[in-house]
Amino acid sequence: MSNCIDFATLTVSTTANGLISGSPTIPSQAKGCIIVTETEKIRWRADGTNPGSSTGVYLAAASTLTFDSWSAPHNNWQSVLQNLRFVRDTASAADAKLNIHYFD
């Protein structure tokens, strides 16, 4: 991954959704991404199953989630990116906002 090819945002609420719901959606040439939780806590899963408001992997506000070839010997995260699902954590009072940078 060397070039930032797109930027998207995603609002995460009480109904689970994924990057395929972002604006814009996952670029076909994306091989990885960096996701930053701008506001509120979320839960996420990468197996295509929806997380619950108190189940799944916890990610605090202002945290970063990275899927790239720098952190693991994997040169194409496209299937993982398509399977990612997010939901607002039970303790959050408002919807979360994710900022997503896609890389090739």
C-alpha cells in the first residue's frame, strides 16, 4: 500500500452496518484501509456477522483500526473490508462517526 485512493465517512448507529454502506463505498482497487473513530465507542466484527451493542471487538472513540500490509503479511484486504460490520456501543449516547482512508 502506497497511495491513498479515497476517503469515506460512515455513521455508526444502533443498527449494524459496514464499509459497503459508506460514502463512497469501498473502491475496487483498495488493498487496505485506516479507520478512525472520530466520536463515540463502537463494536466491530470482521467475519461478516453483525456485532451487538455489547458484543464484538470494542473500539474506543478517537481510536484507529488498520487493515494494511504494514501490520500483517497480507497484500489484499478487500474481502475483509467487505465483511467488516460496526455498531454503536451500548454505553454511547450518540451515533459514532468513522473516517476511512483507503489505500492501494
